[in-house]
Amino acid sequence: MLPALNRCRHCGLNDGKKHLEQNHRYEGDKRLPRWHGWHAARRGLGTNLYRLGVPDKVIQAILRHSNVNVTLGYYIKPQTPDVVAAMGRFEAEIAAHDFGDTNRTLNRTSSAVPESVN
């Protein structure tokens, strides 16, 4: 997986001996996803199958788990829009109260929304 994802942004070659023959320095292509390992790939597969409406027991069989609770508990993550919406509701609830912030860590004027929660 890593050779497929570790590509130069300029020429598309990976950071190996062939790339040394190029007339530029290797620079990773930020458009390609970052590899997080096989567990993350399996978790992503389980989550995406669930989002597509595949039954829990079928996802369990695809991932070869002996217990469907393992599949549901560890391999199906909540959808990002659901998490962002929940955190927005939580933020609104917190904003309704005036908590003192002696460390000045809260920026009440910021409207930034996280792109992902992981």
C-alpha cells in the first residue's frame, strides 16, 4: 500500500532509487490519502458497507468476525456529519452558559467547523 500512496507530487514516482534519476527533489503528493494501516482500512470498509445499507451480519461475515458485536462495536464508526452535528449541538449548549476562561483558550468569535473528527 505505501508504495502506491507515497508518490512524488511532480512526477508520480515513489521515493526510491528510480526517483533519484529525476531532475527535482521528491515531494509527497498531499492529494493522496495517508495510510493508517489495515485496521483502519477494515474499519473504513465496515463503516462504508453499513452506510450502504448492508446488514450487520453480512458485514460480520465479510470481515470474518466470530461475533457481530465486535463488528458493531469496533468496525462501524458514526458518520462524520452525525458527529459534527452532535458536537454543534453540544457547542450551542455550552455557549448558552458563561464559563470563565482564565487561559483564554476559547475563541467565541470563531465559526470554524472541523472537517473531520477522528
